[in-house]
Amino acid sequence: MEERILQFLNNTYPINFYDVKAVTNEMYRCQSQKGVFFVRITNYKSYQEQLDEVNWTNYLFNQGIGVSQVIATINNSFIGKIMLEEEKRVVVFQAASGIHLPRSKWNKTVFRDLGQQIGRMHRVSKGYMNSETTAHINHWHESKEYDFLKYIPTEEKTIREIAHDVVNEIKELPQESSNYGLIHGDLWLENILVDSDSKLTMIDFQDCEKHYYVYDLAVPIYSALEFSFSGGENLRDYERSITRALVDGYKEENELSSEMLTKLPLFMKLKELFEYNLMHMYWNAKELSEEQVRILNLYRSRMEYSHS
């Protein structure tokens, strides 16, 4: 498989690759004389959806936003096609500098820098939002991952009621150019790299969508509380510290109304429901492991008793 991918890359891209290693079942790390690149091979989204994604990503790169550059083929296309078990779409990214920070390093200083980066991304994308190249980037509620009532079992009446109320409340919010547009959509901390000069790079725009900007703030806060808090202080104090830093950094680059800021807990709830829904979508309910049962019950308890 890797030899076939290597041959395809060298026939399709103006780069001399000499080594390909699988990172996941759809991501490959590739060595070349020009440095390291990452190759995504997937049919997760349609050709046109992926094209709109990478066009926006390259627009951000050209605007000086911290994202990975997309590499064009020798035919000047951002998406290649390879035949493996079936035809799949290929996107090549130049590797970003930096690392995934250790848990203990996700402090308010980094979150302020992240807020600035997110705010800058949203600000420069406002003019791009209305271009034809965003036609195939979905509005958030069009994605199946937000179809909570389809996947959360009917027996879970309380959580279904919460999901119904949260989605409806968000849909009723005013949708304006100042608060709604193109967002990354999945800025959990593993999708952010930080180098030795504290430069941040956002990666994996595969789930980009049209959404309220504040959701791009809710996701990294949620991610930090769920996966990266390593103790040493009260969790609530940590949450307040990183939230203030993230918001302050964001406001340096883009407007954020007090009205939308008060909705941040609502979007945190949306993210929690999103994660819970993914479990029902992709886990086999008849063959749950002990760990999966534990996680599901933890989420149920938090939501049903309003301890989120």
C-alpha cells in the first residue's frame, strides 16, 4: 500500500518523496528532499466539499494565518485521485512546525495566543464567506453529527429534551456577519501545534463548517477541561483562567459581542451533546466495552444532573 502511494505521489506532485509511513488509516507522513509532508487519503467528504475546504485553507495561509499550506499537483489541482480498493481523494499538506503541547503547558498564555489566532482567522474570512468557493461547506445543522434525535436512543428522554432545546435555542440566535461565518469546527487541542517560538498552527480543517464564531472558542475550552487539565489547581479556576485569556486574545483581533459571549456555556453544551452523539453513531451498542459503558454513563450523569 505505501509503495503504491509513494509511486502515485511522485507521479502526481512536483516533489521527490522517498518515504511514506502510515499515521492513521487515512493520514501518511511523507519524507522528501524538501522536508516533511502529510498526505490525507479519504472519501470522508465529497470532492467538491474537500475542494472548498482546501481552497479556504490556502486562502488562510496566504493571509498569514497559522495553517498548513496545501500543495498542488503538477496539473495545479489541490486534490488528487488515487485508486486503491476504490478511488480516493488525496490532499498533500506541508508539515507545520511545532509539537502537541504536554498537558501541563496548556496555560493562559498559550490560550491568549490561540484566541488571537482564532480571531484573526474569523476576521479575514468574513470577506471570503460570500464567495462561490464556500458553497459546499455545510451549515452546522446540516451535518449528521448534529442530528441528535436520530442517534440518541428514544429511551433517553431527558437528554433528548436537552438536545432539542439546545439546538432550537441556537437556531433562534441572530445570524449576522459579525457572529456567524466559516469556522474550523474541531479545534480540540490535538489539532493545534506550537513551536519553540510559541507560533501556533491549526491543522485538520476537514470538519470546517458555517457556524457561530463562538463555537470555535467553546471547543478548545471543552477540550482542555476534558482531556488536558492535569491538576495543580481547582478545575473551575483553570476554566476561568483559560476562558478569560482565550476571549481577551480573540477580542484583540475580532469583535465579540457581550450577547454572544454570554452564550458560551450554551455552545459548550452543544459540544458535549456532539461528543455524546458521536458515541451513539459509531459505537456498537450491543458490544460496548466496560470503558465505553463507563464513559456513556459519565456523560449521561453530567447532562441529566446539569453538572456539565
